[in-house]
Amino acid sequence: MKKITVLGVTGSIGTQTIDVVTGHPDEFEIVAMSAGHNIKKLEEIMNQLPVPHICVLEQKDYDYLSEKYPDRHFYLGQEGLIQISTLEETEIVLNAIVGFAGLLPTIEAIKAGKDIALANKETLVVAGHIIIPLAKEYGIQLLPVDSEHSAIFQSMHGEYPREISKILLTCSGGSFRDKSLDELKDATVEQALNHPNWSMGAKITIDSATLVNKGLEVMEAKWLFDVDYDDIEVLIHPESVVHSMIECTDTAVIGQLGTPDMRLPIQYALTYPHRKPLINSKRLSLSDIGTLHFYKPDTERFKALPLAYRAGRIGGSMPCVFNGANEEANQLFRDGKIKFLEIVDLIEEAMNAHTVVENPSLDELIKIDADARAFVRKKVGL
Ligand code: NAD
Ligand code: MG
């Protein structure tokens, strides 16, 4: 039995993790889990699985649950997230929290020797320079859950890292793939949330529409696979069948294909290096699909992508600014406070106003993240 702590259990990745775990009750056991604000969903999961250790964000939820479920152990806030990520019995922490908030529990879990299944890409974007050396120092496994990175990871097995020349990162193009710049000006939240291929949390769905998500994934790939930015190429692939590829020095291209189902990369991160049947899955039928398309992204309409490369190449604290400004602007767009195209404009302005700190410490990152958010709010008069 693999003993798992799931952070962000009520979200899109979290609930699909429950699906994977309940599909293999002899393989996996969730020993701890955390939720943000969706307590109804959390209680549903609690009724389904006898998870003993549970962390919530709000004092009122903590009080309510502690009284109603006296046989379980409850934890609170950031401190609680760290406590359930470092429990003696936990072997692997699946981090499916959204945003910067996932960083601290990841760091503490690594220091406690836990393997990490990482969906929370923001962690690597802002602090890859801390996480990667720490993972090496503590000898833990850092397993990607993001579908593209899982595909790259799967494609790399049996290859020598030195003999991989390039990463081909595929991208559905998001909900606005075929919209003109003019149409994007008045794009609504509802339209942006309507992703063609994947059903995901709100923040990442908006990030997919701006292509910020692909930008974050470029930086995530840089850290996970130790490649130069020049060797990461983004390809628009509307069908989301080829989840990503590698190119080797002899020009061989190797990729992982499948239906768009996040449960596969989630499960693979938990079963690695083995594979298990994926319960209730659909097999890929290439003859039904018939044709696959690939083309270069339009960086005029989607300037988040070149901006992310710029942030990544500058390095130091710049990716943290890119991420923090985006988290704030993404939320402001969802709250109806700014327009769609302003999201990326604000990221760019925050980056332009920032003086880079080389090799920022965790404390510096916390401050830089807060400053980037404050900059964005101030820019829009909040
Ligand atoms: P989501 O919004 O559906 O769920 C987020 C979870 O984190 C929820 O349980 C929520 O309660 C919790 N949470 C939110 N803010 C928190 C905070 N400040 N402190 C503690 N907990 C908090 O998000 P999601 O779509 O499941 O995405 C989670 C992560 O996985 C993101 O980093 C995203 O980029 C990544 N990811 C998601 C998908 C997907 O298909 N959904 C695919 C690839 C990567
Ligand atoms: Mg992805």
C-alpha cells in the first residue's frame, strides 16, 4: 500500500486523484488530505474514504469539522499543510493546490524525505532553483503530474539525458485558439472558461486561454528536465492527443499519446515505474481521429508565451514576478475587474518594473510574490 497525502483534494486534480485511488484500493491509501473552501465536497470525500488527517484553511471550517467528526485529526492553514505533508506515515505527497500557496508544503515535504507528485506547477516556476537541488539533496523523487511533463518523462525512459536535443511541448491552444485579437478584446470570463479539450480548475483554464499556462509549463520543463530555453519548442496541437515529445540527437522523435484524461498522469506519478490499468478509461482510437495537426503558436495574439520565455531566460526572481502578477490578474479577470487582454499587459508591466534578484531565498520569493500582486492591484486602481 502506498500511503499518500493529497493537497487540494477538492479540486479538479484532487477529485481525479480520488478516482484513481478508489480504483485501486489495494494499491493506494490516502492518509491525509487538504481542502480550501469547498467543505461540502471535502465532507463527501470524507464519507467515501476514512482519511484520518485533514487540513482546512479557515478556523470556522476547522471548528465545524472537529466537532462533527471527533474521530479524525484536523489541521489548520499553512502550518497544517506542512504538518500533513510531513506525517511519519506519508510516502508521497500529491500536490494539487493551485498557485504559490503550494510552495512551502512542497519544500517541507522534500525535507521530510517524501516523494512528490507535482501538479502545482507554480512551485517549480517560482522556486525551481530551490526545489531541484533540494530534491537531489534529500534523494526524493519529483514526479510530474502535468500531462505534458508526464509525457516527456515517459518519453525519456531508456534515453541518455545528454542524447536528448529538444523538448516538443504540445498545447491545445485553449478556448481562444482561433479568436482574432479584436475578438479577444471583449472576451468574457464565461467564454474563457469553456476549454475545448480539458475540464480543469478555473485558474488554469484562464491560464490556458491566455497561454500563460504554456509559458508556466515551459519554465516547469526547464527545471524538471534540465534543458535550455532554446531547446523547448511549443507546438499548437488542437486535438490534445500527443501529450508532448522529445527529439533525440539522431533526430528520432518520441512522444506519448492518449485520450485527454488527467487520471493517467496522476496514476502514473503514483505507480511509477509501474503501470496499472486505468479504471473506466477510453482507449485511444487513432483511426477514429484520423488526422492530427501541429503548428507554431501565434505570439502576436498570445504574447504571454514570449513573455514567459523572457522571464525564464532572465531567471532569478523574474519568473516569480511573472507568476505572482498572473495569479492576481487572472483572479481580477474572473472577478470582472479587468479585461481579458489586460491580464498579460499587467504581467508585462510588473516584469518591466521589477529589479531582478539573483538566486532569491524563500523569504525573498514570498515578498516578491506579494509585491507583484500589489503592483497589479495598484495599476488597476484597487
Ligand atoms: P482547482 O482550483 O480545481 O483546485 C485547487 C485545490 O487547491 C482545491 O482543493 C482548493 O481548495 C485548494 N486551494 C486553493 N487555494 C488554496 C490555498 N491558498 N491554500 C490551500 N489550498 C488551496 O485547481 P486544479 O485545476 O485542480 O489545479 C491544481 C494544480 O494543478 C494547479 O497548479 C494547476 O496548474 C495544476 N494542473 C491542473 C490540471 C487540471 O487538469 N486541472 C492539469 C495540469 C496541471
Ligand atoms: Mg499541462
